[in-house]
Amino acid sequence: MPPAAFSPARRILEGDRGMKGYIVRNPKLAWREVDGEMVIISPEDSQVHELNETASLIWKHADGRSLEEIAERISTEYEVSLEAARADIGELVTALEQKQLVFVATEVKG
């Protein structure tokens, strides 16, 4: 079980929560990087998920880091505004959460 307190149904950009959550990968998944992009396999249903470059960057950093920290990284790396990075991360993480590839925690334990 990941070291976090989960709230899987919540949306990232709701209310005043903003980028205050922490993102962690679902530990039940197998994954590998192929040509700079992530390929994720869900052993429970044998589904394969291929992530684009930006989603792969988020996946790589989904180790308990804050969403704000990842937004800052994407803003710098892709030379986009922090607001644009936050919006993109919000959409991507919501999609990843709906597929149960990641979880967003309100706090990180340990």
C-alpha cells in the first residue's frame, strides 16, 4: 500500500485545493519506459496504457511529490506559464486517477 492517505474521488482543481495534493503511482501496476514514454500494464485486467511525454514526466515524479512541485518542473522544462502547467497537470492527473493509474493524497506519510 502506498505511503499516503488517499482521496481517490476528489478532483484536483475543485475549490481552493489547487495543487496541494501529493501524487503516487498505483503500486499494483507494471511499467516501463520505452523511447522516453511510459507504457503501463494493469495486471488485473491486462490493459496497456501508453503515456505521452508530458504524462510520462508526471508519472516519473508520482512518488509522493506535490502537484505544485511537478507543475513548477513542467513550467520550467517546457517554458510555459505556471498557470498553464497547473491546468494541464490538473487535467492529466484527473484522467490518470480515473483509470486508477495514480492516486492523489492529501498528505504523505512517513
